[in-house]
Amino acid sequence: MLTRVFSAWVMVALPAVLLLLSVRLLMGEWFIRLEYARPDFPPDVYGMSPAERLGLALTGLRSVTQPPGASILREVRFADGRPAFNEREIRHMQDVYLLQGAAFRGGALLAPGVAGAWLCLWFPPPTRRLAWRSLERGGLLTLALILILVLGFALYFDTAFTLFHRIFFEGDTWLFLPTDTLIRLYPEKFWFDAAMFIGGLTALQALLLIALARWRLRLHPPASLPGARKPSLPG
């Protein structure tokens, strides 16, 4: 009974672990720099220079990934001395800071739980195949979920983007004007590319785990039942 619980836990929780890992990898300066360096990245139509825009975008990232959070945005100014972010934007970024912190704290607990359950299946030889099978099934479930999410964002980006924010943020706190700094720093293309990157990286992790599990399963076929007769060879 307990082995079934461990197996089900690995299969069900693995997609969340892989997804959170992909999101964490995305939340680095490298992705913003990569996006801003792309020739098809939308320019700022309100006159912000590329260097100023990149600097503000990196500051925005730090405001949601590092203490003390979005309060640092109150001190940020445009080149002409005006405040770069209004209070509505700062409140939203603080919500993002709290949300990502809670998500990654949960992931820090979830990942060892998955690893522990898998090891409980792997160490006893009788359940070792079940350990690899649960890993394979978790990878397949991840691929199915990611396919749905990627197709949703690719075909219905506005709807998917709105649904995401309505689930994780209160009211209309995430809605901004086209002239607001957050929209100018992180346009729609930025979020579309981010969604595709997260989906692609998560799928790649799942495929690698599936390949590893199937390789191990081929190396260790099911043991014969006790007392079973081996087929006799001709002659």
C-alpha cells in the first residue's frame, strides 16, 4: 500500500517540481538581457533609451527576487529625475515578490519529498522497477500538462495571461496603462517568450527523465515468478 502512495506521489508531484525549476532558471538577468538583445524585441515608443530601459528592467527583476522586495522601486528615477514606478506598479511587484517567494519555498519542500519517495521505492530491490516506472509516468504527465499550457499560451495568449493573473492576483491590481513603466519594460512579447521558454525547458527535463527511466527499465526486465518454467529451446 505504501509503495503505491510513494509511486503516486512521485508521478503527481514531479510536474510541479520541474515547472518551478524552469521558472527559477528563467528569473535571472540572462533572460532579460537575451530578450533585449533580440532584433525583434519591441522598442519603447515613449522615448526611453535602450540602456535606461535595460537598467530599469534588471532593477524590476531584483525587486521581485531579492529582499527587501519592491520597496526599492520607490527610489528609482528616470534619467530626467521623475519616479520610474507609480504606487500601483510597486504594489503589484510586491505581490509578485511574495508570490514567487511562497512558490519557491513550497518547491524547496516539494522536491526533497519527491526525491525521498523515489528513493524509498528504489532502495528495496523488489520495488526498484516501480521507482523507474513512477519516474517515467511523472515525466509523461509533465509532458501532457506542458503541452496543454503551451498550446493555451500559443493559441490564446491574452486569455491564458488574464486567467493566470486572475488566479494568482487580487482584483485588477495587475492591470496597467500602456504608458506605465512595467508595460514598457516587459511588453507582451517578453511574457510570450517567457512562457515558451518555461514550457520548452520543462518538457526537455521531462523527456530526459523518461529516457533515463526507460533505459533503466530495459536494463532490468521483470524478474520471473518463483516456480515459473523457462521455455525449452528446440532440439
